[in-house]
Amino acid sequence: MLNPTNKLTKPQVARAHTLPARAGVGLKPEHFKEILATQPDIGFFEVHAENYMVPGGPFHHYLTRIRERYALSIHGVGLSIGADAPLDLDHLNALTVLLKRYQPESFSEHLAWSTHSDVFLNDLLPLPYNTATLQRVCDHIDQVQSHLGRRMLLENPATYIEFAASTWNEATFLSEVVRRTGCGLLLDVNNVYVSSVNHQRDAKAVVQALPLAQVGEIHLAGFAEQVDGKDDRLLIDSHGSPVAQAVWDLYAFTLGLTGPVATLLERDNDIPTWPVLLAEANLADRQLCAVLEEVHA
């Protein structure tokens, strides 16, 4: 069975290097006080780096207290790893300060871009998967890992279009990035499902083609559903609803290949009450527990 507490004391924080193989949730301001008051049994919390790139304030006050009790993952959304321009050194330096301050068990970013010249686009935009992009992404990841002095995880994106210029499929591209840079993979199972439906692919085959031995964290989330101009089904990675049953099924399939891996329940829109979010995390914990029982059977 899973360790029922699995909480880090302050002296353990400095020695911890990986997230526990349990479910965690994104830490939201709406839940700060309730978490501290109830000290729930949960594996870890995750925060977006860009929300904490200031010296002080209430976010840091609460995160410092929560960090004393729980494992932590920091997830970046603004490095623009895939941009056709040098990385923003001010952003990278601010990230370095943040990671030194909290010493998280995991740091991750997206295989995407969000900047062009001096313009920041509030989105995670897709890339053509070709040799030029591969070199640029690898160079940027090498720079990030060298600057931070730590390994990062790279997240597979949710995509709605594909580029004619692509000469690699996404799984092969990610595998080569991981091989060349030594980074790990943040496997977003919801993103695999969303992209597979949008591009009419077999989601299980996509998972099987990924570098599963290097998965350091899994993400689960909800999606929204629309139709495109051809009246085909179009899924949007919305993070605004519970995890769909199809994604839970793909998650179970994935765990059968990877074994138990730290799993985050993402909810960034229509934030539910804390008990609702915790109950969804408990669903993931039960699947992780079942995998552990099979391993030790």
C-alpha cells in the first residue's frame, strides 16, 4: 500500500530529489488556508513558476508554510523553449532564484513557444517537428539545465494543428530531445488524448512510442469539446472540468507501462472546492496503489 502520510519534514526537503509516486494537485490561492488548517493526506503540490517570481507577498507566505510539510513541483509556462530566439535571461535568472528558494523535487516546462521578438503571447503554441526545431529546442534545454544546475522535465503539448514542415512525429521528436539533452519527460496523458483525437491517432500507440523510461511526472486534466470546420470532433485542453473517463482509462494503460509515477491533477479554470479537488486526486492515488500492489504481488 502507499505510505498514508508521505509528507516531508523540513530537514528532508534538502535531501529529496524526486516526487513521491502519489497524486498531487495544483496549489491555488482559494485553498491555501484550508490546506494549512486540515493538513490533507496528499502526495505533493505543484505551482506555476511565473506566479511566484516576486520577492515577497502572500503567495510566498503560504507556499513557504505548505512547503515545510509537502513535496513540491514547480511548473514553468513562460520560458518559451521552442521560440526562434534566445532564451530570456532575466526570466531564467528569476527562475533560478525561485528554485533555489524552494528546492522543489521537480521542475518542468513545455515543448512550445510563447514569445516573438518582444511580444509575449499568453498561449503555448505548437512547433514544426524538424531538424532545425530539434537543434533549437535541445540548445535551449541544455542552456536551462546548465543555468539551473538541475535536470528538467519537458511536457508533451496538446495540439490542434500540425505543420506541413514537420519531418518527425511528436513521439520520435520528444524521444530524440530526451536522448540528446538528458532531460526527463513530463507525460501529460490528457494532452496525448486531446491531440490523438484531434489528429485521429491511436492514443495508446502514441503513449507506447514515447520515452517512457524517462517519465518523471504525469499530468491529468479535463478537456472541453467542440467541432471544427469539417464538423469533426475537436478537443480543447481547458483544465476546467473533471478528468474524462477516456483519460482515466489511458492513464491506467500508461501506468501499466511506466509503473507508479507522481501524478498531478490540473485544474486552472472553474476551480472547485478543496474537497472536490482532493477527491479527484484520491482517484489517481487508488490507481497508483493498485499498480504498486501488482508490482509487489
